[in-house]
Amino acid sequence: MSKTVTLTDNTTGKSIELPIQEGSHGPNCLDVRTLYKELGYFTYDPGFMSTASCRSDVTFIDGDEGTLLYRGYPIEQLAEESTYLEVCYLLLNGDLPAADDLHDFSRIIKEHSMLHEAVRRFFDGFRHDAHPMAIMVGVVGALSAFYHDNVDVHNPEHRRIAAHRLISKMPTIAAWSYKYANGQPFMYPDNNLSYTANFLAMMFGVPSEPYQPNPVFVRALDLILILHADHEQNASTSTVRLSGSSEANPFAAISAGIASLWGPLHGGANEKVIRMLEEIVHSDKSVEDFVARAKDKNDSFRLMGFGHRVYKNYDPRAKIIRKMCHDLLAEMGDMGADNQPLFDVAMELERIAMEDDYFIERKLYPNVDFYSGIILRAMGIPLNMFTVIFALARTVGWISHWNEMMQDPESRIGRPRQLYTGYRSRDYTSIEER
Ligand code: ACO
């Protein structure tokens, strides 16, 4: 017998049985789809605190335990053993690839790495000081103009090609957004390099000199990409799903996801973390003073990189990244020396916050952004590129969710309801009478 929850409306005495939908992991869901029809109510849940918007097989988070699984594989194992491209295959296809599959997948991704020359000219339209995330939103959205008539969102093969194009072209667009701001020539992709090394070469290479990506940086960046590849129904992924639910062009839907990611409460946080750590390092105030400000309700200052909607325990990605931050700075020696004070302040901030009742009671732990910025900064990546790298990494997550939604028979256009609190009805008055 299927399990249900009985809901009784005390104002009318009417009861209904709401089915319980069972997942493979995590809380079960109360299926409220018949609620409005049966009882005439909507549910009210700003910020989706208790609402599952879809069923999904892609990623699972247990926020209380601090667990993150991609297609069932713990993030710790993938971080240790895998590569970003293998993780892309896993997220897109559901299983780890056999050696031949990975070889073919890598070849296909490399094949799509160039941009149409007309896309290249889009960059010239931006102001010289445009934020690279603004360029990302614009240029990725512009790809929809190049791949529109030949993308049938109901055709699995077309969806697969769109996914490959996006994963493949994103490093080129990301690197060019950096080059544009620096007034340097755009570097074309080099398909002899790995996915991650190619991105670094397009970012830091110049035509006049050979550039050899540092293998330590390649591995560090590959790990950052793995850790940011997906995170279930967060704001940007939900944005991609919602915009894609109208059967919009996938490149346009991903552009909407990039716009959402840019916000400082989401992917923009890693940029804010570094600004905060620099402020602390250069200020005459103590770390304790900044923690006190974060706790003060009359002060809008928050500890950036702390807290998470889902994790009420240590973010498992933050643990991996903290260790890698430590290892990288040790390996870089003097080269990484100017990042050491930031890392020291970050660890001190974490230590103080983790012993403070305010943070303990609210279960506020460091999230992935708390340490990732220090690694990116140590690699010479400028602050305004941090969220771009996040967008590059998350593209596979967005497109995997979009693809899942497009093949889900229960999926329909996303159309939330509202609790209307405005005027009931009033008559128009002419401008002279107002
Ligand atoms: N510093 C100080 N206090 C905080 C912080 C913080 N970083 N985060 C939450 N709180 C407090 C809130 O003031 C609130 O206190 P109250 O209950 O006394 O009012 C309580 O903790 C709950 O916070 P909410 O904002 O209600 O939690 P929510 O789940 O809506 O927000 C969020 C989560 C946006 C991540 C929040 O913790 C935050 O702003 N953190 C800083 C920004 C950040 O690091 N974002 C990156 C998120 S991870 C990612 O996108 C990859």
C-alpha cells in the first residue's frame, strides 16, 4: 500500500490523502500536486526552503552529514581519483566511462573547442572594463543565435551535441573574456593540451612566446573544476531548469544560469571572500572584530564563504580545498608567499567562528568558496575571473540537469504560484483626478 499523509482543513473539516514520494536517499516528499484541486490552497515557500522542484538522479547532498555524491560517487573519491573530463562524462551520462568511451569523449570535446569567428567579434562590443561575467552572460547567450534552428530540444542527439558544444567552448569564451579586458590577443585552443591545461594556455599564453602550463596549477584547477561541477538544485541550476522548461534554446538557458551564478550570495562569493580577507589582513582591526561585526544584526557585514542553505555541517568540498590550499602554497614556496597571510587569516577566522556560539547555533560552516579563492589567486587568476571559472566548471551540471528535465515525462513548464497581497480591485482615475 502506498504511504500517504492525511491533511485536514480545520476550517472546512475536509481531509485529503497526500501521497508520499520516496527517493533513494534523503527526505521523502509530500506530493502536493492535487492540493489546489482538492482543497483550493497553494503552498507558500519563499526561497524553496521545503520544496522539491523535480526528481533527479544527478547529484545528492546530505547537508546534515556533509555528504556530496555525483551519480552516487562520493566527491572525496572523485577529487582523489578522477579528472574533470571524466566527471563531465559521469554527470552527463550517469556512469563512469570505460577507457574507450573516455577517449572518444575527450576527442569530441576537443573538436568543438573553437568559436565561430563571428562570435569572436561580439567581444569588441563590450566596454574595455566590462566584468568578465557580463561578457560570459552575453557571449554564451549569443551562441543561441548560431545554434538555434539545428537544436531540437526534444531530440536526444541534438541535446547531446549542445552539451558537448557548451562544455567545449566554455574555456575559450572564459579565457577570451580575460584577454579582452587585458587588451591581449585572443589565443586559439590547442587540442594537444588537456582540457584544463588548454584553458590556462588560452588565459596566460601570448602569441609571441611559448607557454607551458605549470602541471601543479593544472592539477589544482582540475580539482577546483571537479568540486564545482554540480550541486543539485541550487539557484543557477534551478534558473537553467526554469528557463529551459519553456523549451527555450539551451545556450540561452545556460546564459540565464550564468547570470544567476554571478550574484554574491551564490558563485560571486569567492570573489567577495578574497576582498574580505584582504581587508582583514590590511586593517588594524583583529579577526575577532570582524567576527563580532558578522554577528551584529545592525551591521550588514557577513562572513563571506560561511553558511550554506543546504550544508548544516562542514561543506565536504571546503575540506578538500582547504587541504589543497595548504599543499599548493607549500609547494609554491616563495612564489606563493604573498598568499600565505590570506590563508593564515582564513584559518584563524574559521577557528574563531567554529568556537563561537553564534556560528555553532546557526550551523554556519565554511563553504567551498572560503578557500577556493586563495588557490585561484595563488595561480595568478584575477579576482573578477573567479566566478567565471565557477561558471566554466558548473556548465556540465547545468546541462546535465537540463537534459534530465527534457527527458522527464513529468516535467512541465515551471510556473510558480503566489500569495497575492495587493489591491483586490480599484477603478482607474484620470490623471487630473489623482
Ligand atoms: N555571516 C554571518 N551570519 C550569517 C551568515 C554569514 N556568512 N550566513 C548566515 N548567517 C546568519 C543569518 O544572519 C541568519 O541569522 P538569524 O537566524 O539570526 O537571522 C542565519 O545565519 C540564517 O541565515 P540565512 O541568510 O537565513 O540562510 P540562507 O540559507 O537563506 O542563506 C547563504 C545561505 C546565502 C549562503 C548565507 O549563509 C550567506 O549569505 N553566506 C555568505 C555568502 C556565501 O558565502 N555564499 C556562498 C554560498 S555557496 C555557493 O553558492 C557556492
